[in-house]
Amino acid sequence: MLLELATCHCARKTGIDVAEATQPGAGGWTRDLVVIGGSAGSLAPIRTILSALPANFPGVVLCVQHLDARARSASHVLQSSLAIRAITAKDGGMERGVAYFAPPDRHLVLAGSEVRVLRGPRENNVRPSIDVLFRSAAVSFGPRVIAILLSGTQWDGVLGLSGVQRCGGVTIVQEPSDASSPELPTRALRDVQPDHVATAEQIGALVLQLSATAAPVAPPVPRDLQVDARAAASAMASPESLGPEVGTPMHATCPECDGPIWRLHSPGPPDFRCEIGHGFSAESLLAGQSRSLERALWVAFRTLKERGVIIEQMAAHARERGHESSASSYDQRRAELEEHAKAIHGVLAAGWAETLDQASEAGEEPPSSPRRGS
């Protein structure tokens, strides 16, 4: 049962409440909300971290893994091996000593002191999204948040980690050498200076230590984070409707819905959003555009081949009627179409889209273990 902690301090704190999160020093809050995100190879470190938490752990854990839409939540795998309870999240309140996992194909969002499970717009081309969880936690709970980014690929989670940092929360990144898929932790170290970089074994002990410390005074929540959190919760929020100080329109379209793209004004890594609510880092926007361009090129290739077949039939029909001049003209048009189709196929076969990662690999290497504090 969720207790309203803001008005009942005599009872044992079995629930978690947001009422005093923005009232500096009023509730004597500790860092009692742990959010964990990971992708490929993250199940093992999640198990390691949660195994370090006792049944009476005084906080709440929320976890997002990138899953196939038909997969089962990790809670089904972990529930019998942990002291704390591991369950698949549903809409409603939160209890201390429980780890809530995002269900497949659903975002896990904090709206005040309640969890919401939403099939909202994809962020960074994925659902559930780590960024969605981290950002909503930062907006709702500020300095009470401990955010952990684990093994994985792609970019999802980096912007959210930056958001937690900007709202006064603690950020932890798994040491890349300890991760089976170091790509995501390495990107986080490149774009964000986390408070701690540690192995999965060390993170479990670190969470216990941090959860016993008092949360500092909550800073004002940046407006761009409020916009992002609102967009994820409502599934549609236009930056334009909230004023030009929030974002700048880009000469680009969303690869998910073809709507206009805005770049939000934030001091962290570049953050892009369309009016429907699809969100992107710079890398995921490039990746999405690459997929859109590839689809367009395949459509163009197929259309050119189809036109060639039709024109070939027109040439044969002209010859049957003795119109050799028209047939030769059709043959020439078909040959031109074949050349265009061949050129497009060559571009597709050559791997035409150099990713930002490939470009960065040729340049400066990211720092191996930057720390804001250890």
C-alpha cells in the first residue's frame, strides 16, 4: 500500500511519494529512487546489482531493458533469485523494497509519485526507452534519484543520464571493460561525466551506500526536461506550443512520422523531438534518417525496375505492330532506367551511410573513465 509520506512520518515508509521532492529540506529525504537502464548484455549486471539489495531495502527500483515486443520482462527470470521483489510494472503507486520492470513494447514513466506504463512514441527508435524513464524520474524526484546505465548498444540512456545529473541526482555508469556490450557505457562516458564509474559488483554496494545518504536541496527543473517528460507522459506535446525558448525548429523531418523536428535548448548532448513526441539523440536521429533514406532508395530501385518491365512490354507491342522507331525509343528509355537502377543498387550495396560512430572512431577516442566524483 502506498503511504502519503508527506503527512505521515510516524509510519514505516513502505511507499514512495513525490510531494516533498521539490520542497528543499522539508521531508529529510534520502536517495530512495533507483533507476536502471541497459540493453544487450544487461541482464547479468542487473541480477548482480539487485542481489546486493536486502528485502527491507528502503528505496524503489525501476528498470528498463530493450526487449523484443514478444519477449518477457526480466522480472519473470529474476523474481525467484532476489531478496527484494521483482515484478512487471503496472499503472499505480510504488512500494519500497520492490523492483519494477518495464513490460515489452511499453515505456515506463514516472508521473509524480505513480508509475505509468505507456505505449507512447518511440524514443531513440526504441520502446521501452531508458531516456524516458530517467528523464521522468529526474523531473519527478530530482536529487532523490540514483541512475545507473549498464551494458548495451546504441545511444538510449545517455540523454536521460544527463537529465538526472542536471536535476541533482547521482549518476553511475558501468565500467566498459566490465560490460559485455561496452558501446553504451562508452558513449555515456564520452557525453556525460558521471559521478561514478564502477563494475556491477561495485555498483550494488554503491547503491546501498548512496541510498542511506540524504538528498540535497532540489534545484529548479530545467524547462526542456519538463517538455520531454510531458511529451512522454501525454504522447503528444509540441515544443512550438510552449514557446521559442524551449527549442529551435530544424530543417529536418522525423524518421518515424515525417513531422517537423525541433532541437531542444539544453546544456547536455543534442536532444531532438518532433511534435508527436518521438525523441532522438543526434546519433539516433542520424540512424533513423539512414533507415528512411534506405527505404526510399529501395522504393526508387523497385519503381525503376517495374517501369523497365512495363516499357519493355511497350517496346515488344510496338514491334509486333511494325513500329520499329517507337520500339527503339522504348529500348533506349529502358536502358536508361536500368542504368539508374544499377546506380542506386550500387549505392545500397556499398554501405553508403557512414555513421557518426564510424566518424568518431577515426578521430579522438573517448575518455576511458571520467568521474565527477568517486
